Amino acid sequence: MPKTKQFNKEEVLDKASVIFQSKGYNGTSIDDLLHATGLSRSSLYDTFQDKHNLYLEALNYYKSKSTHPFEQIKTKNVNGLKKIELLMSGVIDHITASPDTNGCLMVNAAAEMSKQCKETSNVICNAKKDMEMMMDEWVKMGQEEGLINLKQSSKAYSMFLYNTICGLRVMSQSGADKKELESIAKVALQSIK
């Protein structure tokens, strides 16, 4: 008779994503994962096969969890520019609320693993594509409303804004405070008005 799992997989993925975010893929050992998640070695291997598969599942879990605030902005009945402003403000609030975390797992994974691992690269590219599509929609809306200039295409602006958000996350790791991050976001927003 097979053993039944005595753990919540979502909780395990949440705890694993925190360790991977903190230490990176290469800096995280199996023992780190066992300690953080409370799994036994056999449970980890029975459920996830290996560290790499756990990493990919944790990355996908993190991606789905981190897009939730953006989905809430989508439903707000405000203009396209305001949606982008709310997005920037939300990112800065999230960054500054947890200054001791090691940035964003997706940004860290892009820097550390995307060139080494096709699966990681696919997760990151899909997350980037989703964010850019959402922002492209908001930029188009803002351009139609006359609130965002037409000097660049909505796609060019959405790529620029995505890059700015990633840059804010990296800047926070370099010790930038909320005021500095808000200054960067302000310049980015002024450039599209």
C-alpha cells in the first residue's frame, strides 16, 4: 500500500521559492530545501524527483503568486496610465515591504539560470511575455485616451516598462530606498506621457 503524502504541496513550493530566491539555484542545497520545507529526503524525491524539478515547480508557483496583484489592477475601472502607475507603485511597495528578501525570484532566475536551463528560460520568457502583453494593453488604452504619447509603439513602451520594473527590483538589491525607486518610476512614467 503506497504512503499518502502528509504535506501541502503549495506550502512546500512557497517555502522552496523563498530559499531559491534567497540563495539562488546553485547556492541552495538539498539539505537547505529539506530544512526549509520540512520534507523528508524520500518525500522530496518521491514528489519532485530532484532539486531541478522542485526549482521549476517553485518558479512556476512564484510566477502565479506574483501575478495576482497585477490581475487585481486589471479589474480596476481606471484609465490605462493610472493602471501603469498603480503597477509601478505596487511593485515599489512590495519591494520596500520586504527589504531583506533577495529581490525577485524571476529576475534572479533570469540572471542565474536562463542561459543554463531551457526550462527556466521558458518560464521566464512566458512571465515576461504575459507582463508585456498586459502592459501593452494598458499603454494602448492610455494612447487612445490621449494620456500616453504616440512617440513609440505600445509594444516598445511595454518592453521599456517591463525593463524598468526589473530594474527597480535589481536596484533594491543594490540598496536603493523607496524614494530612489519612486524617482526612477517617476522618470519612466514621465517619458511615456
